[in-house]
Amino acid sequence: MPKQQPQLKRQASANPTKASNKVVALSLEHALEVLLSGKKVKRLDLRYRKIGDAGAEQLAAALEGNTSLTKLELDYNGITSAGVTRIAEALIKNVTLTHLYLCNNVIDDEGALHLAAALEENRSLVQFYLSGNRISTAGAEAILNCIRRASLTIDLDLSLQKVPESLQREIRFPSWFRPDLF
């Protein structure tokens, strides 16, 4: 009996008149296939897929030319600063992504510096979640300084990091945050 390939799951919308464009990928290969096919996918959920740095690099290459994806969930994937550096490079070219979740990976200050540099160029992100990584004060300050300089309005989560309480407070309640925009 031939082995069947797992299919991508497309989540049904609560509103039957509006189709959901969220894809829960069963593997990195299928996610890449969807992104490179030109299909209009708005949300891609790759949480807990253990894609690591190699997968992050492949995904970043697919993101560079994608014009429909707005939300990418990459939590719990073992991505280090090497993989996130490539994602940061892709962010400079991709202006449609508005929500990026990189929680509970292995990203340190080096990765945070690359992400901060990407934020200088990419002003489309409105939600950027990095909680539970290995970012310290230097990385958190680099990201915050970039957001201040660029006057970005962004929902930033750097919780569960080795960051002083005063900096955590500023991240939670930034002077530039405008809840009326969300």
C-alpha cells in the first residue's frame, strides 16, 4: 500500500461567508510548498515542528518573495540566532508580514541585534513576540531603541528574559504605545 503524504490542515472560519486562510502545517516541507506555490495564505502555524536553523533558513528564503502571509507562528522550534538572522534578512524584503511569533526558541542577543536591524527597515510588524528566549538587556535595549528611533507602533513581548524590571516595565507600558490602533 503506498504511503500517503500528510496534508496541510486549513482551519475553518467561524464565519462561513469568509474563508479562513490559516494553514496549520504538518511539516516544514508542506509549509514551503504552500508558500512557494503562490497560494494566498494569510496565517501559517509551524509551532512545535522542530524546524531548527536549517528550517528557518528555508522558510526565510520562501518569505522573501511572499506577498500574502501576514501571520507566522514559529514558537518552540529550536531556532537559534543563526536561524533568526536569516529570518531577519527576509523581514527586510517582506513587507506583508504583520505578526511574527518566535517565542520559546534559543535566540540570544546576537539574534536580537539582527532582528532590531530588520525592524529599522521593515515597518509592517505590529505584533512581535520573543518571550522565553535567551535575550538579555543588550538585545532587549537594541530592539527597543530601534522601535523608538523608527517611531514604530508595535506590540512587543520580551517576557521571560534576563532583563531588568525597569526595562520589562517599559516593554509592557511603552510611552509610544497607542491601544487605539489595535
